[in-house]
Amino acid sequence: MNKTLFTATWLLLAASIPLSAQEKVDSGDPCTVVLCMYGKLQGSNQSECSGAVRKFFSLRKFGRHGFDPWKTFVKRRDFLGAVQRQIQQSSAIS
């Protein structure tokens, strides 16, 4: 009886502890970068988005004379444009 009560109590305690499975954020995914940058724009600066934000700002282009802002803009735009292509591909599959 005592062993059964102990086992039942232990199982109830174990079941009541919430298990938090943290999903790894893929900072190289353009969709993640878009969502994190939108959150940053809204004032929600989350720690798990730091890699995605760093990825966006690491996209830079340099020309003969150093940093090239226009080519950097184009590179970042093309990277974020992959989100639209992924949406179109997934809707074509459905």
C-alpha cells in the first residue's frame, strides 16, 4: 500500500511539471529573420531573435571603394524576398 501510494504521488508530481521543449531558432531562415525584425520594429526585443537580427545586419556588400550601401540594400532585399518565394511554392503545392 505504501509503495503504491508513493508511486502514484510521484507520477502525479511528474505529470504536473510542465516540460518546456525549446525549439531551436534557425537564424539563417529568411522567414525567421522577417518575423524577428517585425518584432523588433514593434518593440518586442526577444533574446532568441538575436541570431536572426545579427544575420540580417551581417549581409553587407563591399565594392572597390569600401562599403556599398546600394548593393547591401539589394542583397538584404533579395534575402528577405526568399520568404515570398517560399510562400508561393507552398501555395502551389497545396
